Amino acid sequence: AGTAGPKCPFAFGANAEEEAATEDAAEDEDGGRAEPCPVPLPLRLHMEGRSHAATRGTQWLLRQVGGYPALLRMTQAFYERAFVDSQLRQFFNDIHDPHPQRLASWIAEKMDPTDPIWSIERQTRPQKVVQLVGGYNHVVHDRSSAHVAAWNFVNR
């Protein structure tokens, strides 16, 4: 029999104890989900122009999953695994940037814009100059400019 390759860090059950703790933390004090959904299920994607727009349903869903803290646990778990994966690690310019916090706050704000945590942080975020393919300098200051930098990152 051949030896199995390295286990994918994103494989289901890669960290069963952490997943169980997250599931327990999302339950309310009665051990269930007491708040009924204010709109018919399943939730539908609501677009305004070319952008997702929050609804009462997405606000409800965010509360049901545990809000920003639950999203942060999820994004922390994702980035912890991404940063140790040799294939994915090469796409990150700086693993010390607050990637988990930024992604969690962006998702939370898209689901419920009444708490603009991502927009507030973005206004005070320091601008960072990175070098792109071809030796070009690029200023990263928000999600879109960060994506341009990622698409044109020298290690990509």
C-alpha cells in the first residue's frame, strides 16, 4: 500500500474539537434557535445593481450564526489553515495583516449594514505600498485595491 499524501488543512473534520466548540457557542441559552426568520425561507440573494444588498433575512441569519464573533472564528480557522498550506501561503504578501478580522467584518457588514465595522476600519486603515509584477508599486487601501495587489502579486 502507498503512503497517503499530506492531509488537506481544509478537510472536513480537520479540527473536530474546534468545530464542536463553535457549534456549541452558536446556540442560544435555551440550546436552540428561538428567533423565527422574518422572511420566507430559503433566503434569496438580493442584488442592487451589481452588489449584494442586505435584507431582514440576512440580518436574521447573521444573528443566528452568532454575529461578527462567529464569523471571526470561522475566518480565523480559514486563515490559520491557509497560512500553513504551501500552495496558498505564496499568495499572501503579509500573513501578519489582520486578514481574519477584515474578512469577518466585511461579511458581517454585507449581511447587516447597521453596524459598519468594516467601513469604519477601512477609513482609518494605513495605506500600504506593495510591489506588483513588472516592478510596479501599488497602494493598498481597501478591498478592491487589495484584490488588484493579490491578482498581480509577484509570487503568483
